[in-house]
Amino acid sequence: MLAVAQSSQQPSQQPGLLFYLSADHGFKADYASGDPTPNFLADVKILPGGAKGSYLQCGNDQLLSYWAPGNIYAQRGTISFDWRSRDPVDQTEFPIFRVGYADHSSWDMVWMRIDYNGHGFDAFVTDANLGRTRVSYTMPNFPKPNQWVHLALAWDETTGIRFYVNGKLVAQKAATGLFDATLDQFGPHSRLIAPTGVESSYNFDRGGDVDELRIYDRMLSDANIAALAKEETPQTIPPLTRSISDKDWQKEWWFRYGWNRPGDIPAPLQSSSTTIRKVEIHDVYDLKRWWWRATDGIRETTWPGVYNRSRLEGRRDYFQLPDWDTYSLSGKTVTFFMPNEPWNHIEMEGAAWGTMSLLSHDLEKATDSERTLFKRPKGQERTFNQIDKPITGQKLRFTNVEQETPLGELSAYYVHPGPAPAGIAELTYKLTATVEPDNPSLAPLVKYIDGRYPSDERMTMVALPPGAPSTARKTPQKGLPVVNILVPADFRKVQAESGHGFSYTWENMDGGLDGIAIDLPALNLKPTHGEYLPLNIQIKDPLWPMRDMLDFSFSVKPGEPHTLWLDTRDRILPNNKSLWITIAAAGGDFGPQALEGAQLRLIFKPWKEAAKEHVADRFTQVRDNFANMVEENVTSKKLNTFNRFNADISDLLRVDPQNYLARTYWYDVNREQAKPPFTLPATPPGIPDWAFLQTTDLGYLKQLVNWYIDNRQIANGEFGGGLSDDSDFLNWWPPTALMGVTPEKIKKSVLKTMDAMYDQHMFTNGLATGQYDELHSYEDGINVLGQSMMIDFGSPKQIERAMVTARRLEWLTGINAAGHRHIRSSYFSGAKMAEDGVWGWSKPNSYFVFQPALSLVLFNGAPETRKMVLELADGLLAHRKLGPNGKYTIDATINFKSDADLPGKAPWFIFWAAYRWTGDKKYIQPFLDDGASSLQSINSNALDMLNMRDSWGRQVLASEPTASTVSRPSTVTQKEALAPFAWQMTGDKKYLEHLYASQIEDAVDRQFINTEGSLWIDRIYFNTGALQRARLGGIALMRGDVYPGNAVSWKFDAPANAQSVAILIPDATPDHMKIMAYNLDAVPVKAHLTGWEIDPGKWEITQGTQAVVESDPLRNVTTRTETFERSRDVEIIFPAHATTVLDLKLVGKGVPYWSRPDLGIDREDVTVDGQQMKVTVHSIGAVDTPPSKVVLRDHAGKVLATADAPALKAPVDLLPKTATVTLTLPADAQWKEGSVTIESTGDLPEITQSNNRVELQ
């Protein structure tokens, strides 16, 4: 019979219990083996009426997490709680409970999760190799919102998981791998509970009610869980006594350490004195991405990162990761750049299996110097390979058989006979298990060990110098064959017998740790593998005990003593941080008694010599961690990702306080502090400051964009940040190209990425295939479609893709009961949407998905889409309200069904597009409500287009400092953002000079971070807004500013480039603009000025040169009239070292764009089969097309073949309108270097000529 007890029993007396939260006594746990207090707490209430006593009402914006160490262990355990939905559920999934890793290479770092799965519950535990041991249960008669349901998940890495609902086992699954890991925090619901953040947001803003949360240290029995479901406390639980003498426990232990393969033991030590030199690897590349996380000393981090559509078991999820920070091709090969020193021993952890080769490697493909070093077997956790002859430097490439199966760690060593060096100082200790580890300097390590490892892996020994005070151990130790050796940093806080104290420390030593020598006694133990006993030794980083400084496996013959010289990487040891070493063995009779009295020596070398490796290693650790933590903008000391960064960079700056790159990292997270040293480049004599500074600023942008194209983009178009975040970064591409920077190269780059997204099926019905929140639905490719439409203007392929998106936006929106068109869901894909509860709202970010639709209307008017967008704008205007402060606002967070609204920024680009399409001033009223700050929300030159110089312009000047006092702020301020408008108002270029100087300094500060820093790619930043307004007459594109407002763009004939000419456009409207330019080159520059946000027609262009003073009269004045319109070029010659002034004005209106036909072809529309060429012609204009001719010409322009294409309807129904014609190729025709053109027979001009010709290359 099961013994149970009522809740009156003290939780600390309940067997196996680690954590208990009843909510009857507040948020502090009733009992906790670890920390009982919440780490994060917000939007959670304690209310009466729970499943038993009080309960936690977790709001939709909840923050609630508790620390995992000591309260839950990954190897095995049980979690049990009562839950109710509180609000009705439907088919939309949401998380109920989650536990996070202490570090990981996935975005959400989730180790365990229990979900509502749309029809019941899912539960999983993630194994050490990214697979998920997962179960799914469909629950008939799902509980009503006010009904409690009891949920329990039990796990054990030797068996698997068991999931219970209301006390009954409903699903179970065998373990997919080892579960053992370091855990961070746990809590209910939420989007993220991890060392990078705790949050409920986006589509993860759905709460619920929780009561009676219990966590146990083992897998409970079915009867135990049945009792918990009845709110009874189990008293008799399954025993948990692990012993290596038991074959099942031995199997688990040996597998963890790699001792499980017959005939494959770690290399035996060959000498009585052995040197083991850690060979640090600083450069590791996954294709073209620097990816150091498989050699960082932290097992939980892996190569590769976690792909959001992972092929690994259990990882395909209804919650598809919105960000994944890796190539889709990652996980096939990884290359380790070995340092220029000898090495001969490789340790590897993780399940990846395949071939390790020695080679010269060109990142994406191997050269001819490859040879196999060894093959790694399948189904292993740890392997070790010692190479007969040492190798110096070179590169290692691991080729994975099973893509994505990860490596958790690879470390290299040089193992050879040899004693420890003499050193400049030596601290000597003897190991003993007879004393308690109660030295205060050991307390943090003891706490960490207790929180990280189950009780049978906590046996300790203390390293004591002669005469050191100590407390005799009262309780004998027992456990698995692993010993934790603790070396105290100090003894001054330990009470000595004399009362005057005892000292033995490395504190403030003028030297650095060279390594650690350990004299292993002649172990009187039974061998476990033939005549050998395998061992493993690990030295933990004193700053971050989760990280190994050394992790080495070897074998010994019992009865033979050995001295190990553990030549770690040099460290300037911090004060007050003790050292921790573990030694594990394969034999069950190994323990502290085997090492009693062994000597341990810390050997030091000169400070300056040791500082070199210390600084190099700490910088790589900073670089790697910062690259990950920027994604969630982690800056809180309540989060361990930041704490690790803070510890590493502080330790670096402690030793090298003037380290420039470290200072740039530190400044990036502490912008209130002194800036890193910087000297602004001096303007060459005779060149205006503004011109030099603008082109220098532009040069840094060019360098950034081209660095990523050259160094990160692979053949399929990906940049290695995950396509959804690659897409964010590509918002910099179109405006950079439009400003004249390598336009064809950038265009090709964008289009490769766009095609990758379609090739990888990221679109369904024109929207994202994955179901995401309102922002990430946009970032999964729709943004790149908008970019492609801009940079590949008039491409039929891009236009027709946008038509598909526009059609589906009709489905995503609707007319609600209030008669307003609004967006129906904030959680959707191209195939489904969630419309009820928290998901039935539109939010400020919901409108970005309209970018391709807006560009489609801009191109050909798209009447149905235009109508929909105008109705959407009208629906938003219906929520314009007068606030108590007397100011009108629009609350843009709107519930579709109820029409209720909440505060949220309105989508200004929707209103501006509506105004530009209709001229109706009601659409600019929201801008008028906001005053001059609206200038920043409008990509076009609204100052002149709305005739606002006398109102908004004066407000700008009133809020601006004088140009001479503009200085670089720690963050972008309103004053800095308004500086370009202040220049427009005054003509004072000092505003721009100071702004460009500030941006140059930012670019220099972040130059390494933005490139070699290998950041999470959407966290790279470069402010292009001021450059765009100056050079393009408006902003073409910035993240969040998606409706193009640039008046013009530029191309420059070689040898000139974008930096040859500095450009200012102080006034740009659809019918007039003024351009000032300075040619920095010593020769004239030919440029091509392309129209965009302008009205079509005949334009009068007046050009002249001017002296330095703008009031001086123009010289060499010429006037000409040209046809100028969207996508059409006019040629401009800029004289050398001169300021050119251009005045352009519309003098004769042309045919409006939305009254024109348009025919187009892409390169993919031309196919050849034998002597026949087929060409598909697309009608993508506003009106029907007349008949046309398709003409094939050779390289010299000679006509080779023609075909007639019929008249085509305009795609006003958003469906493609095409005709395919066939041309017969003459025998021996040299067409491959030629071209195909469409030549219209009608009188109306086309919208653009840029899509009428393709080159056949």
C-alpha cells in the first residue's frame, strides 16, 4: 500500500522533494533545496480558490521564474503541478511550463517544456545532443476554463520520460540520449525562460493558473503521481542509489565519459612525468561563419546552432523558432584552425559522427591537401584520439555523416613526457578528504556543485598547505567515482587556532598561473578495462565554473604513480576565486581515499608572459558570448548570459585595461561611459568638410555591406544568421545600392537570398509558411520581397510574388462588426491564423507584412489592393481619439472582434502611402497631431512636400542646439535625429558634419564587432537615414520604414564610385529638386541619376558650378530638357574638384504611371531547347498591353529572330497575365552573348523600360 501524508508534514522531510511552491505563503517556495525566491516576478497574483488553497494567477504578460540549481536536476526527476486554462482554449498551442538551459546554441535555450498542443498536451525533455524525447497526448473532454487539471512529467536519462494527466500515465517515450546538463531557470508559460531573458511577448503572451508546484530528484512511481494528483504527499518513493557495481549505472557512467567502447580506452600514460598542454583553438568556421561554441569549454553549447526546421528527433515543432542564427546547410562540416604549435590529442563530445581530416581548407570547399586522421563512431558522447606523431598548426575539418547532429566540445592537447617547469613561484598543497569544505572562499564553488550535480557526484577534497586551519569532516562521503578537488583562494577568513590568522594565497601575485602539477599516487585500485583504469581530469574556469579550462582523458595501470603537468592556458588568477578540479574514474572503488595525501602544485610564470594568453582567451570568450547575447539585448545581472560576459570582460580589462577591442565591447553595453579612443580622419586640403565626412561615412557602410557579401554569403544566398535574421540585415542593402555603392553586386546578393527563401519553401500563399507572431511573420521573407521589388524594379517575378501576398492580405484582414477593416490575427502563417483570445489583435508591428503590397500599388496601382489598404487606413483613423492631455492619438493595438483598442504606435507608412495615392488630407492628420517629430516617420521629404517649413521647420530649429554644439551622444537622441532637417532649414552644413563625424566614430567603434564579431546578424547596426536623406532626397528603406520616399538614386561609371561624389539634396518634391554635389576625384565623373519619387514628364535641368560660398553665382550654367520619370536615368557629368549645383523641375506632365501598361521578362523566362527559344512575356502594368514583338539579337545587336506576342490584360485581379512565344534559332546563331527584348507596338509609354531586356549570359 502506498504511504501518503497530508500537507501538514514539513516539506523538508518529504523524500526526494527538491522544490515545493504551494502559493499559500506568498511567492517564496515553501521548500527549496536551491534558491526559494523568484528571480523575475511581474503580472502574477496570488488568489484563493486554487486546486488546494491559494494559487498563482499568471497574467498574459507574466514574468515568473525560479533558479534551477539545486531545485531541479537534468539527469532525472519529476515535476508535478495543477493547472487550468482560465480562458477558453481552441486549436492554438501555447506553453504551460518550461525549464531553460544555463547556456545553449538555440535561441530559446529550452530544455524542458510542457504545452497545450491544441488538442491536449505535449511534453519533452531535450537531450545533450539537441534531440527531444517527446510525447503528445490528445485529451478527450478537455477541462473547462475553470477546471483544474493535474500534470506531471517524470524523466530519467537511462529510461526516458513518462507523462501523466490527472494522475494517470498517458504517454511515455524512451530517452533519445543523455539528459545531463546545467540548467538555469524554470517557470510557467512564457516565451523565454533562459539566461538570455525571461519574457512573455509576441504570440507567447497567454497565461493561465498554476498551483502546487513540486519537483523531485528522481522519477516517481505511477502510484506516487496518482497520490500527488489527489493532493497527497508520497512517503514511499522509488529508491535512488547509484553504484558502478550495478551494470545499468555503470553503463550510464561509462557512456558519459567515453569508456563504453571495448578496446577503445583513453591513451595510457607512457611516462612517470607527463606534460599535457592545452592547445587553444580561437578560430572555428561553419561554412563562412565564425562559430566557436563547440570549443568554448561549455558542453551545453554546440556546433552547429539549432536550425528552426531541424531534422533532429522531436525538434519539429508547432512553435517554429523565429530566429535560428545558422545556415540551413550548417551541421555538415566544421573547420578548426589550429594554432601554430604542436598537438597530438583530440577530445570530442557530442553525438556527431563522421570523419576528421587534416587539410588546407578554403571555408566552403576543401583543397587537395586533405587526409583522414580518424573516423568518429556513431552513437557516442565522448571520444579521444591520440595521434602518433605531433602535428603543428594546420586545419582540422570534421565532416558529419548526419547533418545537425552536434558536437558539444572539441579540445586539443599536446601530450608528451616531461616534468613541470620550475616557475617563478609555486604554491604547494596536499589533498585531503578529512576536512569540511567550509573555507569561506570555497562557498561559491560548494554552492555551484550542490546546485549542478546530484548528491552522489559531490564528494570533495580540499587542497591544504601545511599548517592551514580546517574543520574535521564529521560525515563520511560516498558516491560515484568522481572527486571534486577544491583549492582555496585564501585562508584569511578562516579562524586559526592562534586567533591571528593564516595566509596562503595567490592574491595580487606578480605572476600568472602557468599550470597545475598533480602527483597521482600509485592507485591501489582494480583495473576496469583490461590492465588499465581510465580517468578524466577537468580544471574549471575560476570565473565561470560551468566552463572547463582543461578536460582530458587518459588511462593508468593501477600501482604506477604519475605526475601530471597540466599546462593550462596561462591565467592571471583573480583574487578571491578558488580553483576547482575534478577527477573521475571508470572504477567503482575510486574515490577520495585513493587521492588522500596527493600533492598539488600551482606553478606561476612572469606576469607579462602569462598576460598574453590570458587576454587572448578572455577576448575570444567575450567575442563569442557577446555575439549571442545581443539578440535579446541582455544587460541585466539577473541573467547569467550577461554575468558571464561581465565576468570575462572585467577579467580581461583587469589585466589589459587599455585593450582597444575590449573597450569597444564594454562601451557598447555602457554607453554612458567614456568613449574608446578615436581620431576623426582629417579632411584633405581643398575638399569641403561635409563632402569628405559624408563619403567617409558612406565608405564605412560600403565596407560593412561588402564584407558580408564577400565573407559570409554562401552560394545559396544565406549569410549564416538564419534566413529570417539575414533578411533583417538586408534592409541595409537596397539603400546602399541606390546611393551608388556596388549596385549590381548588392542586387545580385539580395536576389540570391530571395530565391533561397522560395527554394526553402518559406512562403505559403504569399505569407510565411511558419506560423509566427506579427513581426516574425514579416521577417521570414516578406521583407526581402519588399527589398527585391525595390532593387529589381519591375521584375515580373517579384511583382507576381507580391500579387500572391496581396491576395492573401485580403484573407488576413477583414471588416469587423464596427465596420472597420482591421487585421484579424497577430499569430498566423500563410495557411492558418489564430483569431481568438490574445491572438485576435492587430499590433503596431502587424502592418509590416504590407510592404510588398504597398510596393505593388506604387508600381501599377493594383486597385483591389489599394482599396484594401485605404480601408485599413480608414479603420485606423476611426481609432483617433482626443486624450486627456488635449492631444489626439491613435491606439493601434486593436481587437478585431470587439474593436477594443490599447496603446500602440500607429503604422505611419500606411497613412503616408494612403495620402500619396489619394491626396486626401485626412491621412496626414495623424502626422499633424504629432508635429515636427513626424518628419522622422515619413521617408519622403515631407518638409517640402507638405509645405511645412514655416511650422514643422521652425519647431525643428527651436528644439535643435546650434550646429557648433552638436556632439556625439551616447545613444541616438531626438536632437541628433532632427539634425538633417535642421540642415534643410538653415543650409548650415555643420549639422551634417557633426552628424557624419558621429556616425564615423560609431562605425569605427563597431567595425570589428559588426564583422569579425560574428553577431547575431540582425543586431548589426549602421545608421543610414541621414546619408539617404542627403544623397537620395528621402529614405528608400530602413528597418520599420518600408514605404519608399527617395526621390532619386545614383550610379557612377568606373573608375569612379559612390565615394567619388558627395551629394546633398536639400529640397526634393515630385516636381522639383535641388542637388548640390562635390566631386572629390581629380577627373570628371560620369553619373546616372535615376528618378523614383517623382512625377513623370519633361524636366528642365539647369546645371552649373559654384564656389565655396553657396550665395555665389553659378558658373558654366547649362540648361536642358529631358524625359525623367521613375526608373529612368539622366546622365550627369561632375567636374573634378568642384561643387556642382543642379536644379530640376517638371515643365511638362507625362502619362501617369497608373495609366500605363507594362510588359516584362526575367532571365528565367527565356529557355532554349534545341533550335527553339521560348520566351514568357508578362503583363504587369496598370492597363492592358498592346501586341508586342519579342526580338533576339546577338552581341553586336544584329536581329537573329523575332516573334509576335499578343495583347495581354492587366493583372487587376492579382493573377498573372502571360503569353509564351517561340523563336526559331537560325543555324549556328551566336545568341549566347546576345539579348532578348520586348518591344511594344502601342502609343502609351510603359511604367518602366528596365524589365524589357535580358542579357543571355
